[in-house]
Amino acid sequence: MEYRYRPQGVCSREIILEIDENDIVRDLKVINGCDGNLKGIAQLVKGMKVQDIITKLSGIKCNMKNTSCPDQISKALIEFKNKNNVKYKR
């Protein structure tokens, strides 16, 4: 299932996730932001469970901001879980 999220408070403009029926992230694309870092994060999270990614990325800050692109990825995954709680509840 593809899920799109509009991050707030960061340079990136859109997060596109591909998540399978087992809550595994199959693909992650982040539009804008720090290209190399976000491509690296995308490679690292592929094959990981949604909850594990949330645990690892939640609360990371970028400079003086209260959030970061990794934190926004975790927020996207939390929103995904909340909107799909029946099908994806574990």
C-alpha cells in the first residue's frame, strides 16, 4: 500500500512510503531535503517493521528545529498506523 505524507517544519515536501500487509516498509522516497542523507535512510529502513522505524527515528531533531526529516518519517508512519488500524493492527 502506498502512503503519502506532507511533512511539516523541515525542508522535505513529501514522504512516500510503500508498506506491505505485514507492516514492512518496502520503499521510502522523500521529496526535497538532504538528498544523500535521505537516500541513505531510505535504504536502511527498507525491510524494517513500521514500529521499529518509529522507535528509532522518533524525536530526532535537526539543528534548532523541534523536528527533522527522520522524525517526520516516524510521524508519517504513526499517521499511517492510526488511519489503517483495522487492517494493520498487530
